[in-house]
Amino acid sequence: MNNDRLPASLRAEIRVNLFSWGANNKRSFPWRRGLPFWQGLVVECMLQRTRADQVSPVFEQLMSTFPTLKSLRSAKDSDLHAILTPLALQWRIRNVVDLLRVLSNRNGRIKKTIEDLKK
């Protein structure tokens, strides 16, 4: 939609109404409370092609079982797979497990450039 078709005052009113509606009606998910970067990255991968209400209990179980990167270092792949299995999509489970391994080995630090990521 072309914003020029609506007067600025109407656009502002719509924006205010949408934010107000969202504040009163949005669903509560653990990732909306502010997370460490590494947890946010993990939940983004978990949300691929899956509804948030399906991801929420799995994410909460994962974070309660392995709340820190240090605890993830000792996690067995089979334990991670068991927690992530309700999300189905085996390719995604592999991606999340791989991501968790990389994050735990790097203390949650991710390279900032594509060139660095390829190394």
C-alpha cells in the first residue's frame, strides 16, 4: 500500500491503535521477555515453519534443561533430539543441534561478517 494515499494523521492514528491493540492482546511467549543473544538465535531457528504456540513449551524445556552455554557443552545429542522432537522437521532439529554446539563452543559469540562465518 502506498503511504501517500493516507493522510499522515490517519497513518499516525492507525499506528497508535495497532500498538495499543497489540499491548493488550498479544500472546505471551518466553522470547518476548528479553533473552541473551544466543537464546534468541536458537528460538528463531526453532520458529522456522512452526507456530509459536508449538515452539514455546519446547523452548522452555530446552532452556530449563540447559539454561547456560556451559550446560550445553555437556549435553548429549540424543538429549537435545529428545527435547526437540515435538517440533518435527528433522532438518531443523539437526540445524538447531548444530547451532547449539557452535554457540556452546564459542561462548555464545557469533562472527559478524560472512567471511568470518565461512572460516
